[in-house]
Amino acid sequence: MENNILNINNGAIAYTTQRHTQALEQHGKGLANYPRSLRVLQSIDATGLGKSEDMQRLMQHADSVISLSSHLVAQVKASPSGASFTVLEEKLHKHLYLFRAVVKAIEHQQQAKQLLADENTQSKLNNMLHTFIVFTAFMFLFFMATYWLIHKTLRSRQQAAELLREKEQLFSILFYKSPIMLALTELSTGKIIDTNDNSLAFLGYSREQVIGRTAHELKLYPNPQDRENVIQMVLNNQKVRNLEMRLRTQSGEIRDVMYNIERMHLNNLDCILLAFEDITDRKRAEKKLKDSELLFSTIFYKSPIIKSISDANTGAYLDVNDRFCQFFGYPKEEILGKSSTELQLWKNEHDRTAFAQKLRNEQRVKSLELEVKTKQGAIHHISTHAEILRLDGKECIVSAAVDITEKKQADELIRNLNISLEKSVAERIKEVSDYKYALDQSSIVEITDKTGAFIYVNDNFCNISGYRQEELLGKNHRITKSGYHSKEFFQDMWETISRGNIWKGEIKDLTKDGVYYWIETTIVPILDEQGSPHQYLAIRWDITSKKASEEALLRAVDELRMSSERLKEAQALSHVGSWEFSLEPQEAIWSDEIYRILGTSPTETPTKLESFMTFVHPEDVEHSRKMLTAQTYKADTSYQFNCRMVLKNGSVKYLYNEFKAIVEPDGKPVKLIGITHDVTKEWLAQLENERITSDLLQRNKDLEQFAYIVSHNLRAPVANIMGLSNLIRMLPPENSAFKKSMDGLQISVNKLDTVIKDLNNVLQIRRQINEMKEEIDLQQLVDDIKSMVANLIDKENVLIYTDFSRLGKIYSIKSYLHSIFSNLISNSIKYRQPDQRPIIEIIADKIDSKIYFYFRDNGLGIDLKAHEHKLFGLYKRFHFHTDGKGMGLFMVKTQVETLGGKIYVQSEVNKGTEFILEFEEQHMRQW
């Protein structure tokens, strides 16, 4: 059953990630075999081998896995390549985990029952063997006595022979039909005298193939010495009990058996009678149980995570791992049997109560931050995951926690540093002013604080609103609020930007003179060092005339009686096309402007919804289809959505779509009537403005950093030069100190020159940002770098492993990516561990709309506690056994951020380092 469910799950997951037909076939075979597995499971439940309650839970989770995997496969079939199904996959993984947990519980129950049954069976077999031996001896004596009496009392040989045949037939039935596997062999030669049907069926031979042959000839023993050991044991003890051996069947399969052996004399032959049973399945079950227990022990006791198991009712600890004892400072014997309250592990008793209540209500908690106290009284912050599980029939709390004290301290330090840095920024330089001037000239710009109060508005804002600047500063958007939009509209906007996300939309506002106007708005949260918005930059464009055109056209479409020529002219002038879509039957009507926008004609493209969807950009298909087939439309409500269209010539257009639904009295929608506006020019202009804004913010940040570098790295050599120059002016040339001063001056000048060159390289990065993007083959990029450092790789025996299966090619600036990869690979080799083979892993992945690069090595690592705040600083070095300038990581971070990305690091001393590069997908594609 478990393998069947795993095949269904693995097939669905493999098909989701790879879309191979083999994975789909695996999923289909799993579904086909499930009814048979279910019948087997139900038969097990009926025999009482499984607990009915556990069986019901197992079937519920199995049904959930099948339902979710089938739904996932159906979604994947209906969706384009690259679509994400994270939510479905997480649900599927959750139910699979619960399914396997129940399977494991049932296996433990069955194994315990099986062991008990095996012990009973063994006892019965021993009793049967003793009974059989006694019975055989008794029958032998009985046979001899009977034969003698018959011979004595009956003179007729025919009568005596008939009676003897009857006794032989009785003995034959007892031997050949015995449920125990039996074999009779000569002790001296090892030849098989006879064996019963059960042993022949077990070994896979016919009677003719074994009678008269030895176990050695039949190769029954995988280890020939085993038989010699058995014979020696029989010679020493006359009998053997419960001896475990291994036999080879005719098919070559090795099976485990348990021997019970008796030595006896038959017809003047010294023989041994072997009774044996097949214990292969029991041995495998025992091994599986031991492996499972060993795995649990390793994962639980040796984990670096703080783990514990406690009684859900009393809170008493049943087991804890080594890390738990180390963290809290208690020996294990002082912990077991006591609760966290008795051990005084909580800083605040309210935390314990809240934790217990949440766990009782939800059965599990995830990433819950708590404050705890060690035996020494130290206060620590931990992040806890816990779940209530039933173990050995008892409700238990299984918890895992990590110490986040240092993280909390670091967060607090970063917040304080950010406050200090914000206070120190006092001026803007000319380059920032130029960008600001360009933005002010092209757009309506405003900046608000986190409460929404204006702290800056440009002239365009004042011109369109009719308010003077002094009337606006300190006020919020209520001053221009028109009352057109709902409370939910602005609530959604604030929730979006408060989370640090960009909001885009159209807003209808009111001037000081009472005139309505429309503005297309993009609000960009400006985040502080903690990632929380502390200001909002809003860039707006006046679209009043566009909205007037759209509203006029919508009124024309609603009326449906406008002159065809006038409609076409209006649509052509405003680049707006109209359409109708009947839901039942599914029929569509497009205006001529729709065909012109899509770059096609009625003869080339039929007027159907699916025809329209073929032009939609793959990333916008799901949202567009959802908007047009929702089936939950309301009358007198306008619906809008944006999408990109890929024309036949490969060009991309940006469309704004707005429509209304015709709804029957019973609430059923029957038709959609709408317009499509080609806003490519406006959209591209908006993207350019957003790029300018982003570049403006980045340049401001870079220039602040540059000013910091200049002030700190030029100060020392310049101070030395000034001091030495003053000293030289006061010394005569013949003075010995004069030459030393000149040498020192030369050294300071050289250092100053080096700093200036390094700063020039930093500035060069910004100058090259306009370099053309191109398609980059990631594997080829790594191969090029490997060929450049081939001698070093061979010398140090470096293993570089790459996995670009999910992201083979990207569009970016090749020289930047080459420099980033080269610096990180070189650092991994340079700072390797001397006693280990250097191993470097480079993996690319795409998750949702983000692209990630992972660089992992097994090198010396970095002490992040000591150096995290200066990790990417200029001239910062953390290992001094090899040459270096401390420029590499600074250049990597600068180039990553220039490409619009972020860089993270995880490292532990003597265990290695992992760098994670994160990019928005839009920065790594052609569109």
C-alpha cells in the first residue's frame, strides 16, 4: 500500500517538475493498482492485524494523496510549462507525511504482533517436533511389536504384509503431509534419504532431483562450512534446537530458516532428521525495525536542533536529545520525568500557557518565538515547531527548536544602525538631482511618510491638483479624495504597500476647484534596513483624457447602436477595440481594432476566446482566463485586467481590458461586453520611469557607500603623505631621517594609487550597467571559468558539481555574471580546508517569480558572529594564510546589486560556506 501511494505521489511530483510521460505513466499505474492495495489493506483490517481507527486514518490520508495528486496532474496538463503549483505540492507533501506516519505506527503494531505470533509459533513447532519424535519412536516400536505379534500369531504372510503396508502408509502420511518441512539424511555421507512435500515446495526441487544427492551437490548452503558446523553440533549434542541458518533455493534466492535436528538410527543407518521453518520474512521485519530505530536515534539524538518528546497531558519529558541538554545546561537524568515548569525553563509563565493553548487548539505550532531560561539563568530566544502525535498509544508533544538569540540581537543592532545612518544622510549629490529633475519633468511625483502624510510634492502635482505646495505638505490623500473609490479599494492599496510590495492602479481624484481627474499611479515603498516601509514614493501620470475616451467607448458599446464607422474611427484614434463574448453558447464578436491590435485578420484568426488566449503571454494566461471565465460576475460592475500579448512577429504589446457582464434575473451571466486598449506606449513609458526611479535610489545608495569608502580608505595614506611632506621640508637631504621619510612617502603614494585604482574599478561597475544583455548558457559559463583556472583545479584536485536542470539559460550582462561566478569559485578554492578535497556545488533554481543561484563549498568557512557586519566591505579579509586584497566579495555584492539582485550568506567555521544570489525573474529575461 505504501509503495503504491509513493508511486502515485512521486509520479505526480515528477510530472509537475519534468513533465515526462514516464512520470505520468508511473502515476497512472499507481492509480490502477490502488484498488487492489485497498482490498489487501481492508483484509488486514478484517483479520485484526491493524487497528481499525489507524486503518481509517490511513485510508483517509491515502484518499487525500490520490485526490491531490490527480488534481495536481490535471492542473499541470492544463497549464503551460513553468507554471507554479507550490500550494498543491505543499498540501500533497503534508498528507503524504501524515500517511507515512500512520503506516509507520501500523508497522510497529504489526511487527510487535508478528514477534509475539512468531514466539507462539516457535513454541508450538517445538512442541510439535517433540510430539512427532515421540510419536515416531512410538510408532516404530508399535510397528515392530505389531509385526512380531502378527508374525507370531498369523502364519499367513499375505495377511502380515497387508498389515505392514497399512502401517507404512500411516507413517508416510505423517511424514510427507506434515505441515513442518522435514528431511532425512545420512549422517556420514550427507545424502538425502527422503524429504516431505513442504520442503520440496520451499526449495523448488522435485523429489527425483534431491533423493540420493547431498546438500553440497545441490548447493543448498551459501556457505559450505555451515553444514560441517551443523554435523559437528549433532555429533556433540545428539540434537540441535532453534539454529538459524541460510539456504539457497533452486531459483538462487537465499532464505533464512530455523533448524531443529534429531540424530536417530533407521535400518542400521546413522541418520539425522531435520525439521525447519522459513523465517525470512520475520528476519526482514526485524532488520527493518532495527534500521528504523537506528535512523530515528541518529536523527533525534545527534541533531543540532533542540528536540524533545513530552507527555501531552502531564508535560513530563519522556526523551530529549543531546542538544537539548547542552542548551539548557541540565544532565538528561535531571530532565526526564519532569515538566518544563518544574525545571523552570520559562522566562514568563504566560508564554507556556499561550504555547500549550495554541498547540491544543491547532494540534501543531510552527515558528513560534518564545523566551526560555537555562539552568544558569541565561535568557534565550528560540523558534519552536511542535506537534501532538500519538506514540505507543499515548498523546505526546514532539517539539524542535532553534536558538535565535543571536539573530534577535543582530536584528536589534541593525535597527539601531539604520536609525543612526538615516540621521547622518544630509545631502543629495548632482547625479541624484539630475534624475530627480528628469522624473519631475515627466511625471507627477510625491513622497509620503509611513502614515501617508506628504513630505514632498513636485510642481506637476500642484498643477494638476490646484493646491500650492504649502497647502499639501503635512496633509494626506484625503485632501484630493473624490469619493469615487470604495473603502476596500484603498484598504487593499495600503495592505499591499505596507507589506513592502509595489502597488499599481488608477485613481480618480478631485482638484481644489472641484474638477475630477484620473491618474495612473505606481507606489514604490522605500524600505529601511529592516525591510519595513518608512516612506512611499508615488509616480503618477495624468490619464484623464484616456479615461474619457474609454468611458465614452464603453457607453458606446453599452448602447450597441452607434454607427459602425464612427465606432471604428473612435477605436482607431484611441487604440481601443471592443468585443462581445457569449458564455452559452461560446461565441465572440471582435471589432476591426481588435484585429489591428493583435496584428491579424478575421481570415487568419477565428473570433473565439481560445483564439484570443493564443496571443496572451504565457505568464499572463492563467490570470486572463480566470478573469474571462469566472462565472461569478455581477450586474452593473466593471471588471479590469492587464495582460501582455505576443504577436506573430514576436513583438510584445501591453493591453488594458475592461468589461461588464450581462446578467439574467436569476443572477446567471450570459454575455461579456468590453473594450481592449493598446497601452504599449504608456506602459513602456511607465516601465522606463520605474527604471529611472529604481536607478535613482540605487545610485543614491551607491554614492553614499562610495563617499564612506573615500572618507575611510583615502584618509590614512593622505594623512601619511601630509605628515611626511611636512617632515621632509624640515630635514636637510644629508640627514638619515630624510631618506627614510622619502621611502615612507613613496610607500604612502603607492598605497594611495592602489586605493584610487580600486575605487575606479568600483565606479566602472556603474558605468558598464548599460552593457547589452545577452543569452547566457550557465553550464558554458562555468566551463569557461574552469578552463581559466584548470591548473589550479588539477593541482588542488577540486570537484565542481553543477545542476542547471531547472534553469539552463538566462538573459543578463555576461561580463558581470562571469565576474561573480569567477570570484565565488576562486574564493572556494583559495580558502579550502587543507586536509579535505575541495568540493564546490553550483545550483540554479526558479521559485515563483525569483531566480536563485546557490554556491556551496566545504572550505574553511567564516565566523559570521564576528564578521557578518563587515563581510562585504572593501579591503575586508577573514583568512590570512594566503594572499588577497579583500576586494572579491565587495565586487560580487556590488555587481549583484547592480543587476537588481540580493546576496545572502550562510557559513560555519571548518564546515563550509553557502552564498545565495536572488534575482527577480524580470531582470533575467528578454521582455
